[in-house]
Amino acid sequence: MGRNRYRTIWISDTHLGTRGCQARALLDFLEAHECDYLYLVGDIIDFWRLGRAPHWPQLHSDVIRTVLSKTRAGTVVTLIPGNHDEYLRRFCDLQLGHIMVTAEAVHRTMDGRLFLVVHGDQFDGITRCHRWVALTGDVGYDMLLVVNRWFNRGRRFFRLPYWSLSAYVKGKVKRAVNFITAFESALAHEARRRGLQGVVCGHIHRAEIREIEGVVYCNTGDWVESCTALVERRDGTPQLLSVAPATAQGVVATRVALT
């Protein structure tokens, strides 16, 4: 992949420390893209999973090393912890090396719009109020990913593209659809309440850019299945980029956001 430069890159839900993390795709993306501002929007390191079944291959260390090399090259890196790396919230408003840790941020785009940047678990009633349900769901998601890996190995044998079983389930189960809709609306409402023009979040592993009641809602997706990142072009326009999970080749823009 050739090098590309954007004003800002947002990534979230990489879940380093898990077998599901697409670390090769993530590393290739980071090495192929430069930016002035890099936001790590939560669940970068999965401390939940590391406590149950530690998994940390060299590729995961290479991702961390690449992020640190960007800070030395002048990129302003901001880490916003999520629920899976909530351990880091004790360091909020501190600078760890060249990385600023904060609970949330407000980003001004090149065209002057203000975007709230937050992981989003604070707007998820299950994660906030029923932690045991969230932990149980996390185990179920692990099992779904295992089934998904085997299923896609069969699809690759027949030269078929990657297909996400969990995304299909989320899209078909009514309660999941209702949850996602409520989550998106809550974040857009919070941005509007603060007088901001947009919001960038992660958490639900569903990459999206759309307008909700006058607010530009942006979700960065994840690096477990969708392998997506949100970028800000030089004119201030947000855009989603996607990498094919199976091959980590060919970064292409999947959607241009509302201006």
C-alpha cells in the first residue's frame, strides 16, 4: 500500500491482547497512513480478555511500537479509554510518554466544526448498569468470532469474500437493532446538547457516518471484523476507510460522510 496522509485519523476497538484482533491489518494500515492527529478511541488493549486468556503475539507489540513512532515523528496522539481498557482511566488528564490520556475530547475540524470524541460505553445502559451482563455478552461474542473464523476459512477455500456472522446477527435481531439506534441517538443528542456539530465514537463495532437530527454521527467501527478507521480529509470532511480483514490489502474509502 502506498502512503496516504490525512489531517486526522480515529481508530477504536482494536482489542489488542485477543485472538480476534486483526493486528496485521491494523499494522499495515498504520504504516501506510500518516496524520497530524491520531485519536485512539477506546478498547485499544483488551484488559478484560487478557485477564481470562492472555494472548500477546509480537504483532501486537509492533502495533504499539508503530503508534509510539508516530508520536516521535510529530503526530499528536490522544488516547480515550473504553470499557475494555478502563484501567487506563485512572491516568486521564495525564500524559504517558508522548500520548495524552483523556476521558473525552473535542476536535475542531479544518472547516471549523466541533466534534465530541468519546468511546461511547457511557451511553450504553448495559455496560454502565449491568456489568455482569456485559461480561457474559463478551464471552458469547468470543464464541461467535470462533465460529466466524472457521466459517470464513471455508469461504476462502471457495474464493469467496469475508462475511461477518456477528454483523449479520446484529442486523437481524430486533433488540440489537433497537439498541444500536438508541445508542446512536443518545450520542447525537449529547453532542447537540453541548452545542457541537458532530460526534465520533466506537464501542458497538458498527462503522457508520450519518446525520442524526442535524448532528454528524461517526462510528469508527473496529479491528476485529470490519477493520475500519475514520479519517478527516484536508477540507474537514470525515470519511470511512476499510481494510479487507482476510488479506489486510487494498485500503479503500467505503463511504464519504456528510459535509
